[in-house]
Amino acid sequence: MSENKKKVPLTGAERAKRFYDKNKESESARTNEYYKNKRIAQGFPPPKKQKSYPSTSSNQITSSTQATSSKTTASTQTPSSTKVNSSTQTTQPTKTTNTISTQTDFEIEPVIEDLPIAEPAIVEVQTNKISALDKITDLINSIPNETKGNIKFRVDSFKTIIRILKTPLYKAFIKLITKSPQLVIESIKEAEYRPGVKYSMRSVLAYFNCILFLLDKYPNIKITVAKKKQYKDQSNVLSYIADEQSEEKKKTLVESGGLPSYAEYTDKVVKEFGTDGREYLITELYREIKSRDDLILKVVKTRDEAVDDDNYLVINKGQQAEVIINSFKTKKKYGDFEVKLSRSLTSLIRNYVKSNKILYNDYLFNSKSLSVIVGRMNKALGVTGYGATNVFRKMLQTDLDKSGASPEQRLQLANELKHSMATAKKSYVINKK
């Protein structure tokens, strides 16, 4: 019976292991070569050959052993020759041989002790290979009172800058931005984020401003006044161009029919998505909270659970819901803020939480950003050209501007939106034709 059984074929893993066991040396060399070339392609320098140390030859060890043997034999035989008979003397070399063997093992130990000499060279090489992104991320995170949004924006910007400049190591990155600003400027302006498409002017402006931010915050990064001025000049020129483009864009939007009012936008949302989904809930939340893309809300039961830099939705059975915003763009100027939601919006949230089986410590919307969701909403509604979540701020500000509000009312809305009155007029008022 056993002879008739079919032979079970080897699995892929078993075949791979069998091949590796037969070719360990060549496979190890091939793997090492692959990872070496991969690191070189990423911009790291080729690995340095480790310093080789001359090993003690077998002839040297043999001669040393023999020399030690002769000395030991002499010292052993001298005191015994006066007291021991001839038969005892003939057995003496056997005992002496054991003693020499032990001493020989001890004598070759210094050869092993030579190995630690290589340690300082290895440690020194490693300290020169500090990642530029890791080091800059640490620097940004060490700045007090920075919001999560600002930290993420700057880290993401430097990730792109480092990739454009091909300087994965911190030392090389700092040397390039401080010694060759013109090369840095041209490299960033000519860089493409996909074949044939350069970075937008506003993105390039943000990258220059991030470099200036790093140089301003850390004066120990040495750069001459003239070279730093090159970055400042580029920032000023691009800021001017950005303002001009914004004015042109506003004119185009006005000519195309202008921005809908918040009420008109809400009607479009209800008609397209209904009142039970997240689209209507997002629209109503922005109407009452008036924030930026900050509504990544962690659901908790009590205010005592709102203990860190997250933004929270506090909701339970007996009270109106409350939103606590701890992290947003202009926190340094305005500080944390809280908004108690209306009864109707609280009821809407309870229904949404129940139907979507959202638990405490979950997030109300399972997303790192609402900009993507709102951007899709706007596209479906035909409201394009006004940004994603910024559309809500523009509708609120434009509605107030059209109502003929007093300066005090304009100031109140500006404070609720957490920006200045000048910013409101410049960036958020879109008049209809």
C-alpha cells in the first residue's frame, strides 16, 4: 500500500529553503549586493570597506608555543633534579606538557583583544548618517505650542523638499540649503511631482517658507544674510503672484454666477444626499462650529475624557452635544475653543451615531481629513472653484457681507471663524455678479 501512495510535492517555501540551503554563500552575497545598490540609489554613500586586521599565522603561534615550552621545561626541571631519581625525571616531561598547553592558550588571547579597535570607526560613520527627515521632524516637534496640523504640514513639506534635493542625510541637506540657495531655488521651481507636471506656485511658495521657518527657528543653522535673503526674495515674489492669481480667480468665479448662499448650498445637499447621511451632518456641523478642516472628532462621554490635543465630540443621553477644538491652524492667537451644539443638531448626531454603530473613543467620521469628503460633495453639487471645507467659511462670510452687517457683526463672525477681518475681506468674500 505504501508503495502505491503518490509522492507529495514540495511547497514553494520548501523548495525555496532547499535551494537556499544549497546556495547559502551566493544567496547571501546577492542579497547584500541588492540592499547596497538600493541604498546607493536612495542617495546614501557606498558602504566603506571594513578595516582588516592581520591574523597571527600558525607558524608564529607554533614558535611562540615552543619558546614557552622550553622556558617552562627548564623551570620545572631545575628544582626537581636534586631531589628526584632518574625514573621520576623520565616522567616529568608528561606533566610539563600539560602545563605548557594551558599557558599556550593564555598567550594567544591578546590576538582576540585587537578586534575592538574597529569600534570607533563604525560609531563615527553612523553619526554622520542621521536622516534629514528624522532630524527635522524632531526639530519641528520640539517647538512649543505647535498644532498637530501645522506640524504635519511642515513635516510633509520637508519630506517633499528632501526628495527634490536628493539629500536624505541631514548634514548634506543643511550644507545644500545654507551654501547653495540658488541651486535649491531652481531645483524646487523646476521639480515635477509627476512626469510633465511641475509643483503649483503655492506649493513652491510653501516650500520656501518652510526653509525660512527652519532657519528662523534654529539660528544655530548658520547662513549668511545675503544667502538667506535669496529665500526671502523668492517668498515675497511668489506671495505677490499668488495674490494676483487669487483676484483673477475671484473675478472668474463672480462672472460664472458666484458662490451660493449657505441656505442654497444646504438645499442642494438635501436634494442630492438626503438628511440621514454624513454630507448633511457635515454641512450642519460647519454652520454651527465655523471651523476649518478640524472636525476630526473623537467621540467621548464626558468632558473629563478630553485630555490631549485631539478634537472631541462630547455626547451622552441627557445633555446637548458639545464640541471641543484643541488643535487648529490659528490656535496660538485664539486658543482652544468650545461650541455647544443646538438640540436639533444633537439629535441628528445621535441618529447618525446609532445608525453607523459608532462607539465611544471612535471618530465621528472615519477619515483623517474632511477635505476629500467635502471636495467630492462640492463636485457632485456643481460648486467648484471655492476649495473643499473652505467653501463653508466663504459662504458664511459672503452671506454676512451681503446682509450689510455692521463692523461689530463682521468682527464677531471673524472671531468665530478664527481669522482677522482683513483676511475675511481679502480671502473669503465672494460677491455675486
